[in-house]
Amino acid sequence: MRSLVWFRRDLRVTDNSALAHAAERSTDGVVGLFILTPGQWRLHDDADAKVHFWLQNLQSLSQSLAALNIPLRVVSCDKFDQVPKLVCQSVSQFGCGDVYFNAEYEVNERSRDAQVTDALQSQSIQVHASDDRVIVRPGKIKTKEDRPYQVFTPYRRVWDTLACDDMTPLAIPPKQPKVDLKASKIPTELAGFDFSAARPDLWPAGEAEVDKRLAKFKAKIGSYGTDRDIPSISGTSQLSPYLAAGVVSPRQCLAVAIGRRNGSFTIPSATGPATWVSELTWRDFYTDVMVNAPRVSMHQPFKRSTNKIRWRDDPDDFAAWCEGRTGYPIVDAGMRQLNQTGWMHNRLRMVTAMFLTKHLLIDWRWGEKYFMQKLIDGDLAANNGGWQWSASTGTDSVPYFRIFNPFSQSKRFDPDGKYITRFCPELGNVPAKALHDSKKLADSVGDPTMNYPQCIVDHKFARQRALDEFKRIGDAH
DNA sequence: TGGGGATTCCC
DNA sequence: GGAATCCCC
């Protein structure tokens, strides 16, 4: 039987469950399929940078598949509602008897896949879905009362006991029997998307690049625990866009940190690798939260009581935040990094998100949407989880009274101002000390030729305003 | 995966 | 005046 592998956000040939299973079982060749759905991507606020990255990686995937005699066919429709018809058409056109794909867990994606599965099964086509996007399948980890965890730490304790169960990496499949089909040409432009600001220099596509990054990261993972918090250096893995697009599997990421001992894997205890594993666990945790409480991905807070918060819908303050001109150097540097590169250091994601939701008291959904529209690594579950953490509306989120002081944050994590001045060059001549001190900074930027704004809001005032509002809704912690 | 303010203690 | 500590938010 000939098999169809439907690629979505798993743009790789290494350690790809759907591809490996299809190759193992098919006897008459394998065909790859990818469906462009630009209208749906716009609805989902997928960033220009991310869609560009997908297309670049599709090109690379197509070449890797061609070497295995697997032609990658690319078809297009506007939104998910037309996908079932398109998959059925492709299956019959390519002469395939079954379909393999790796599950996606978002609401719209799950409903799409259910419809596709129904449509295929009604035509006696077998459907094989694999759980491949996270390390521990969502819904698998439950409390003793058979309920999903709402707190990260106990979730992680269980996760640790399961994470290494299925660590045998899947090899790249062997060459398949030839199929009389040509691979599609991958588009380099897409109507409705603007790729002019894409930065392929920062994020080269393809699995060869992943291998390089994995090796590089493995060599320095020992100091990841501390280095990852310093945004001026390359202390993080720089893998997130690849993980979001599935150019690397979460198991490959886990394998960097865990040593194989006597043929079995164990979760590391050393700070660096353990912190990295934690980050992978957060990714699984937030996916699990989204599946168990889909409302979080439908513009609802996890903590329903926070619906009573009167967010300030101030478009001017929001624009200043988006554009990186709040007058808080660390916040502005973070936002400008996002705008210029499509990526933001994790420490800055927390600082900027908390600034928007607490200092400006602007609705976390506005920030969540803006991040998605800009991030090359945007992932619904992780982005939503992070925003609800910062806004104190989520599961196991930061207590509302724990409000980052942007000046203390930059003093701790960017003491010499190296990161700040990289993205705010107009502050290049301001002494580092003044970058972390509101009064000294106000004196420095009092010079209008510097062209850097005064603080948009006073820290002390803003902090109290947020505390008062959260106290008002009586959300006890 | 804190910060602010008050107090105390020390220099 | 500054570091350490404690309490509250």
C-alpha cells in the first residue's frame, strides 16, 4: 500500500513519528503533503517571520525527502474548512491507501483533524495519528483524583518519571520505492504576507542548522542555568523557532541534556541541564493546560475571577509599548529586539509582558496577540501560558503582587547595559548606572537631542495602581 | 522564575 | 549610610 504523510508543524525527516511509521509500513512508496492555509494563518496571527520560516524549511524538507524518493506535494486553500476535501483529493490523486500525521493540539487544529479523519474513513482510508509534538502526551499526566495538574512542580515530578520512557530516537527512514510523482515547487512569496523584513541570516532553515545548534548548545549546557538569564550573551539554545516549526523534535532537545547510562536514560540533576529540561517541561505543561482548559486559548483567563479586572484599554500606551518607546530602557530594548529580529530573549518576554499587564494595566490578550504577530517561534500554548503567567491570570502564575521593577531587572541581568544599548543605541553614552536608576535616567534623557522618551508612567504609581486593582477584585493568593 | 518599606545593626 | 532581616503586598 502507498502511504501519505501529511506534514504540518513537523518539518523534519529525523525522529519524525508519522514519517517513520509510514515508511516502515508502506510497501508501495510514500508521498508527502503540505497544505498552505494563508487565510487561517492570518486568523491565527501567525507572524510574517514565522510563515517565511515555514516556507524556507519546506524547501529544505522537500530536498531531504527527495533523497528518500518521497516527493513533497504542496497544495493550497484559504482556511481549515477546505482542508478535508483537499486531503481526500490528494489521497485519491496520489493513489494512497492510508494517511499518517503527527497530532496538533490546538482547538481549531483538532477540529480540522477530526473532520479530515471522518472524511478519510468514510472512504475506507486508514488514518494514523501520532503524538510527537511534546514529550509527554497531553492528558496523560493526572493527579491522584484523576484531574489535570494546575501547578507546575507536582506536574514536573510525574513528568520526570515518564519523560525518558520513549527516548529511542527514530532514525531517518530508508529510501522508499520510487513514486511516479514530481515534488511541488515551494513558493517563496505568499499573498497577504510580507517577507521583506525576514532575517534568514539569524535563523537559517533546515535540519543541518539544527544539528549545528544542538551540538553548540550541548557544549555549553553546563552554564545554561545562569547564562540563560543574561540577554546580552548567547546563553540560550536558540532553538525555539526550530522547535515551534518542528524542524527539531522535543526528544532531540531532551537528548542534549540527558546522558544515557547503561542503556537507560535519566533526568539530569546538574543545574544547567536540569534547567533546560524544565523549559521543555513548561512547554509540555502549557500544552496540557490548553488541552484540558481550552478556554485559555479562546480569549479567557484560566482564573475566571480575573475577568473582573478593569484593564485600561489605552491605545497610546499600547503603541508606545509595541514600538519600544516606554522610556524604560530594558522594556524598550526587548520590544525592539522583537520588532527587529522576530525573536525576544525569554527574560525580556517576562519583563515586557509584566510591564504591559501591570505597569500599564493593559489587557494581556493585547500583548499575547502582538507577540504572536511578531514571533518567529510563536506557539499558542506557550505564548498564552507565558502571558497568563505574567498577568497573574493563569495556572500557577506569578502572584499579582510580585511585580518586576524594570530597573532592578536590568541591573541584575544587564548590569553593563550591553543588551540595552544594542537595541537602544541612542542610550550609548548614558552611564550604565543611569540605565538602572529612574532619577539618573531622567536627568540623562532630559537632553532632547538624545531623542529618548521620559518614562511613560512612574514605577511606584503604576505598581500601586495594579496592586489596588487586583486587590479590588479580591483575588486572594 | 520579587519588590518595597521599615527596622535593626553595624560601621 | 549601607547591609541584613522581616513583613506585607
